[in-house]
Amino acid sequence: MNIASTAVITVLVVVFILYRQTREQPLKDNLFKLPLIIGIIGVFETAQYLGGGHHVTVGATVAVLVGFVVAAILAVPRAHSMQVYRNPAGVMVRKGGALTIVLWVVAIAAHVAISLVVPAFFGDGIQHGMGGLDGASIMIYLAISLGAQAAVTSGKVAEHHRTHSAATR
């Protein structure tokens, strides 16, 4: 894929994620379904990029790997920014607010900063930004971020069930 189509798809996916994160969403569905789908798309895009004969530097590779770790780390406070509760219909739901959005912006800014700074640290110079391996693997970054957030949210749901079932005994 070219830079423009990657950018458009990424923006659409991020808008979709932000929309879902700020709306009351039932927790009956598998929380890992969306990260898995996005991750599969990301693996396909990354494999396509790597198979295209592009030169991949050590700095770019390290930047992507560091970005994946940062994605998981930043997902933890974002997951805690989301409310998990039983709505009036008795359905377990989750919903994020303004802090959730701010933490998504921080995660995206961190990804961009890492993709620019880390390769320069390895002597690759300032990269063109999101057009190389970092752009090809952005969906994996989002999948890792959502997956880590889902893991923390699952823990919050389990804690909610333990707390409320103990209170009803």
C-alpha cells in the first residue's frame, strides 16, 4: 500500500476506535475480537511492505519494536480511564471519556515521535515519518494497544463481578 492509502485507512480506524471508546459498549462480546482483526490486517500490511524489497534499517526495526512496547504500556492507564458498570438494562458495559481520548492522542503522538527519533539515534537520520516500516506496522501498533487495553478491561470486569457477587451474598 502507498503512504496515502495507509494514512486514510489509519485515520478511519482511529476514528472508529475513538467513537467506540467513548460510547457505552456491551462487554458480552469478546474484547479481543477487534484487536485480532486489526492485528491480522497489520500483519498483512507489514508482510506486504517487507516483501516489497524495501530497505529496512536497524533503527526503523528498533523503533517499531519500541513502539509496540509503548503501545502496551500506554494502554494500561487508558483502560483504567474507562468506566465498567452495569447499565440500567442490567448489561455489563464499558465507556471512556475525555481522558480516554487524551490518552489515545498521547499514544499516537508517542508512536510518531518514536518513529522519528529512534531511527535518528541509530544514525538513520530523521525518517520521512509513517511511510516506512512504522507506517506499514501501524495497525499492529493499534492492535497491541487495543489488546492490552482489553486485557486490563477484562480484569476490571472480573473484579466488578467478584465485588458485586460478594456484596449480594
